[in-house]
Amino acid sequence: MVKYLKLYLFPAFMMAYMLGNAYIMSFDRGYFFPYNVLPLALFIIYTATFHLQYLVFFLAFCTPLAVTLKEMGLTEGPDLSLPTEPVMFGVMLVYILNYLQKDFSDKRFFNHPVTIIITIQLAWMFITTCTSVEFIISFKYLVSRLWFIFSCYLIIPHLFQNKKNILNFVFAYSIALTIVVIYATIIHAQFNFNDKAADWAASPFYNDHTAYAAALAMFVPVLFSFLFLKSVSKYLKIVCIILFFMFLGAIVLSFTRAAWLSLVVALFIFITLILKIKFKTLVATFLILGGLIFAFQTEILMALGRNNTDAKDGFENNIESVSNISTDASNLERLNRWSCAFRMWRDKPVFGYGPGTYMFKYAPYQKSGDRTSISTNFGTNGNAHSEYFGPLAEQGTLGMLIMLALLLYSTSLGYRLVYSLSEREDRVLCIGLFLGLMTYFIHGFINNFLDTDKLSLPFWAFLAALVCFDIYYPTTDKKRIT
């Protein structure tokens, strides 16, 4: 009986599925889409149950190609990115169930300072959700952050202990992102690569050209580092060279100044690593520079005010407009959003308004003199435009301090690992991941995308990779986590 079941059960299921599909096509086409998603759902459930770790590669490939319900015109309310966010939610549930049955976690990973900072952040986010002025919105925001953390960070150490899996993860995301680059370039070319068309050329995959460019910038340093790895074949290195220049070209065509700035800062960090400058020295230098900027702030603002170059009519103008705070609408709108965040913080300095509530509450805090041609009262055109000022308004003082703590410790960890990893291959790969992560930390000063799957997956995965280097890879540092 068992022999015959194994032999005929799968063909019987296939025949039943095809008959069901024929019935739906004939009598009820409204169920065509959900019915044909069923095999994919069953595959995901099977993989999550028996091969949970490999589901990360599936997520890495699907994330750049995922499309939201709003982009498909299926909802005007709560949004969801398909297929990634339902899969991430499922991964979180499976991980929790497996953890309850058997504690398979590595205590060193959970006791690492980065994990502790993330745990504190989630705990404070839970507290501010309970005090939120819009509990449902904050609760949804908290749940989505949890499934990002579970599927993009907590599950990673079981995978990234093997360096080959790091390469596979990067290639999976990069290949899918290349598809988006080709698609966006073709669409953009139809409008003669106009800077306005760049805003939506990557739609429906990326509904914002800044998010698209931020993802590209994260993978540029990593792909470049692959060129110096002996474990990468010469054929894959050729692929890396092609992808590297494609991504750089796509960043230029995106007309996203934040991405260009993040790559320039990453290049500066790379130079400091080559010169083996200590992180403490850099911190001291920036504190001195910060003091000088504060002392001469009036003169600096006057100099910036004389720049009236707008971000249009070519690449050169876009570069010059970075410091334009007198006429550039994009720059002025960011200042408007940041000012609103500070005013909101002054009203609720301890708990803030609640995670995810900024876009629904900032409108009354706009002053008429700060409003621009692209200002709105309806929470459109982005959030607080900062991964640091957003938490300040939504989660109070501690919310921003926790994010800054994550930035400072991650930067310190990156420098320490580059200087202490024993094997050259590990150091090279670590530099690429660290610089990729830093591009987003820099990008986070003027944009915020960690509430989306597009940037959350590489951000938390790269951060988890650094933690894995610190725990599992040989170093000469006596202070490593044991």
C-alpha cells in the first residue's frame, strides 16, 4: 500500500490540481489568481518546515522583484509586498515554533552587543506602541519590524557561518536587482533619460527612485570586493564587473544625490581602512569638525544660502544642488520634515507619537514659511526622511539614541573586524559588506526605508554578517565575543 501511495500520490495530486484549474477557468475565473498561487504557497511551507535556512535565498531573490498591493491597484489602505512579506511573516512563525520545541539558537549571537541593541530597540518600540496615539498603526509597524528582524537577521547566523552562503545571498539579490535595472533603464530610455522620469522608472518594483538607488549603493562595494576573492571564479568575477558597472550606471541615471553621497562617504571610509586609521581617531576628528561647524554655523548657512542651483538639467547640476537650501524643493522639503519631527518631539519627548505615526501626525506641525511646492498634509511623498529624526518624533529621545547607538557600534565593529580578521579572504569580504552597510547608514540621515522589505533585507542581513564574522571567523582580537 505504501509503495503504491508513493508511486501514484503525486501524479494524483497533479491531476486533481489541473482539473481544479480547468473548472475555475470555465466557471469562476475570479479565483484564478489565488488558486494558482497555491503551489507556490505549498512550496514555501515545505521549505520553511524542512529547509528554513534556504528560504533566505528565495527571499533575497524575490525582494527586488516584489510588488506591493498598492502598485497592483488592489488596495488603498494597508499595504503588503508580495510575495516577500507574507513569506517573512511565515518564517517568523516557523522560527518561533521551532525555538519553542527546541532551543537551536547560538547564545553567542544572542549575547552579542548588536543583538542586544536590536532587542532594546524592539522592546522600546513595543513600549511606545502601547503609548501610541494610533495603536493599530503602531502595532502593524511593530509586527512588520519583527518579521524583518526574524527573517533577515535572526535566521542569518545559521546560514552565514559558511562564507559560501554569504556569496550566494549577495548574488541572489544582485541578479534579481539586475533584472530591475534592465527594466528601469529600458523604461527610462523611452523618455530620453529625463530626470523626472527617473522618479518612477523602476516602478512597480521600487515606487521611489531613492529607495532603488539606496539598494544599488549597498551592493556596489560588495560586488567590488568579490573581485579580490580567490574563492570566486574568474567567470563569476566577470559577472561581478558587469554588475558593478551596471549598478553604478543605474545610480547615476537614478538622479539620487543621497546615493552618490553615500558612495563618496563609503570611499572615504575605505581610504581610512587602507590607512589603518583607528575608529577612535575618526570619532575625535568628527567631534572637532562638529564643534567648528557649530561655531561657524551662521557663516556656513549664509554660504549655503547663496547656492540656487536646482536638481535638474543634468548630472552636474544635481551634484551642485546638494547644498542648495534656498530654492531646491527637495532639500527644503527635507528641512521641513525634519523641523516637524523636532516640533513633534518637543510635544512628546519621552514616548513620541508611536511607531509609524509620523506621516499621519506631522501636518499640523508645518509652518507656512517652511512649506514648499511639494509639501502636503496627507502623509505622501515619504516619511520623516531620516532613520534618526523619524524615531525621535515617533519613539522619543530614546528612540533616536538607540538608532545612533546601533550606528556607532556597527561602525566600531566594522573597523575592528577589518583590522583583526586573520584570513585575507575574510577581511576583503568584510570590507565589502561593511561599506555596503555604511552606505545605508549614511543614506539614513536623509531618507528612511527600513519599514520596507526592499532595504530591510540587505540591511539586517549585512549587519548579521558582521556579527557572524565577529563570532565564527578566526581573528587576532582578544576582545571578540566568546
